[in-house]
Amino acid sequence: MTPQGYCLGPGTVPSRTPRVPDVPRPSAELGSIATTLDELARRMRSLADEHHARKDEETAVELDEIERSLASGLRRLERLVRTLGG
């Protein structure tokens, strides 16, 4: 690469096309986030089940709602990843 940031073309003549760095695909990062969301939803479901078993319905219902929100967000994120081709 020349000091001006151009890639060297054939021979020693610099081309006029600046070098573009490799950029990771957003679907890879989003896929990783989806995995984390899935794990959080599973953990929330487990906590909700524990509270239902203890008859702590007030807490269990709140945890159920949080788990549903996480699952809904996960579905939306998975759709986006598929749309982006990931």
C-alpha cells in the first residue's frame, strides 16, 4: 500500500481504488447475541418454574412475562439474521 492509502496494482503503479478493510458481517454478531438471548430466556423460564413450584405466583407471573419478552425479542432477532443471510 502506498503512503496515500492506495493498493498497489499490477507492476508498481498504484491503483486509484482505496483499500477497503474486511468488515465482519453483522449477522455473525447478531447470531451471537441471539444465542445469549436464548440462554437468558431459558434461565428466566427455569426461575419462573421454581417460583411457580414455591407458590410464589406474584414473582412467577412477572418472570413469565419477562421470559415471553425475551423469547419474542429472540424470534425477531432470528428473523433479522435470516433476512441478512446469516
